[in-house]
Amino acid sequence: MPTKREFWAKASLVILGLTLVSVFFIYLQRLIGVDTLRFYIESAGAWGPIVFILLSVISQILAPLQGTPLYFLGFLLFGRWALIYSYVSTAISAITNFWIARRFGRHLIIKLVGKQGIQKVDEIAHKEGIRALIIMRFFQGFISDFVSYASGLTSLKFGSYYTISLLAPLPWTLL
């Protein structure tokens, strides 16, 4: 078992790494724009869906990144398949965000979602609990990443969380 000092050293490195990656991706998102993203996804050929999924996962993990333009781009490039690809990316990021919150706690979540974001996380986690998870996953709102972080900060079991996260959005995905 690592000492507190070792834990905080590792956590600091993770926070620093995630902060640098976040800054890089925010800069990249503004620099590149949707047209360039489209070019890279299209030029990936058969790997295009994987590139789209990875970019979507990154936008859901790093809350300052806005994934909405990417989803519209997905519909342009892949049609209805974008729903499946978005579902896969949400499933991956749901695991990741829950694990990040559970493993590193509140301090790291503040770094990822900001002070305003942590207020949303607190409201979701303390007021609504599992009911909010079911509702938010069913409607797959734009704060899916916040819901995942909030769930990771609660005592909710991972199995319950992930089952709800996988099943609740299915009706919308299958339409």
C-alpha cells in the first residue's frame, strides 16, 4: 500500500498531466476547428469511426472540451451510425469518469470540471442520487460527464452505476 506522500505524488502527476492534456486539447479544438476534424476523421478511412469515438471520449472526460460540434460532425460523416459510435464513446467515458472520481476524489474533479462544474456535481450527487443517474442517462443530456463524476463521488456501487449507464440510453440509441 502506497504511503500518503506516494499517493499525492502520483495524484499530482496525474493532475498535472490531465491539466496539460486539457489545455492542449482546448487549444487544439480552437486552433483546428470542425473542418479540420472532419478532414482527419475522413482521412482515417476505415479507422474513422475509431478516431471519432476517441475524440468523443476525450471530449467527455475533459469537461472543458465541447463535444457537441463533434456529434454533429459524426452525423454528417456516419449518418445513424453516429448514434452507435456516440453510445460506445459514452460507455467508455462513463467508466473512465466514474473511476477518476472514485480513485482521485474531489480535488481532481475540480481540476477537470472547474468550480462551477463541481457545483453541478454536488447538486446531482447530493440531491438526486440514483434517480438523477437514471433520468440523465435516459435523456443523455449534455452533462453526461458531470453525472459520471458525481456518481463516482457517491457510495453507489459500480455495477449499479454501469448497468444504468448502459441500459438507460438504449431507447434513444435504438430509435
